[in-house]
Amino acid sequence: MEDDIDQNRFALISALTEAHKARPDDYPSAGTLVEMSDEGLHAYAVGMLQLLEGAPGSDSVETALQQELRLILRETSKAPNMDVYG
């Protein structure tokens, strides 16, 4: 299970780092993401996904991030003891 967490952590950091490159003022840097605990990063990603899903008229950056987060978090929810929304 630890490998799943590491892979999902890497995937979340990668997706959010790409968003940061496109919009540095809107998304945290890779350094900030790396400093987050696994639980903190997961909670941030879930919150970001919920925010993006509720935002009207998403642009290409938001749409790409939303799709990536949804895919990654869906995979995370399949791991034992991991719930997408908490």
C-alpha cells in the first residue's frame, strides 16, 4: 500500500505543479506541495477538485487539472482505507 501512496503523491504533485507553472499565483509551488504530509496533500487535492467542480466556466488549465485530480483521486479511493472525500 505504501507504493500506492507514493505513486499517488507523485501524481498529485505533478498535476498541481503543472497548474502552478501555468498560474503561479493560483496554485502552490512544488516545494510547498512536497512539504505537505500525505494526508494534507490529499485533503488539498480533494478540496481543489471540489472547488473546480463547482466553478462555472473553467478554462483549459482548470479543466486539465480537474480531469487529472479526478483520475488520481479515483485511483486513491480504490486503495484500502483511502476515501476520496476524507
